[in-house]
Amino acid sequence: MDISPLSTTTQAAKPAAPERAAQTQSAEKAGKEFEALMVGQMLESMFAGVETGSAFGGGQGERTWRSFMLQEYGKAIAEAGTLGIGRMVEADVARLYGQTSEGTKG
């Protein structure tokens, strides 16, 4: 009884799982990074007209560092996933990875 084709099929299926996991992680990272960037930009627009106050010392120093603070707020909001923008981007990126993988296989 020859079972060599069965073992070949099993070996061929194994590399796909790590590749799929890497693509999933990459799609998730892209989604979170995009959401963080977008939320940071929205916060920048929101704070554009707000005067610098005494909470952080005011003046040019606060204007300079405010953008860094807002970027970190954007990262925190994206990490929490409350807006869902990252999940939508992740789904689209994963779908595109799937189309690319299918296109290269066949």
C-alpha cells in the first residue's frame, strides 16, 4: 500500500497556515495603524482652534508637543478598537490578500 501522496499533501498544506497567520497579523497591523493615523488627524483638526491653556504650561511648547499627544491619543483609540475603522480596513486588506494569494496559486 503506497501512501506517499497523502504525506505530500499534508506537507504542502503546512506552509499555508503560517503564511495565512502572517497575512492576518499584517492586515490587523495595517488596520490599526490606519485608524490611529486617521483619528490623530481628526483630533488635530478638532484642536486646531483651541487656545493653549495653563493645563500644560501654554505657549509655543504646548503647541509643539500637542501634535505628539494627539497622535498618542489616536493610537490609544485605535488600540481600543471602539470606532471600528481599523476592523473595516483589516477586513479589506485581508480580502485583498486572499485575492492575491488565490491569483498566484492558480
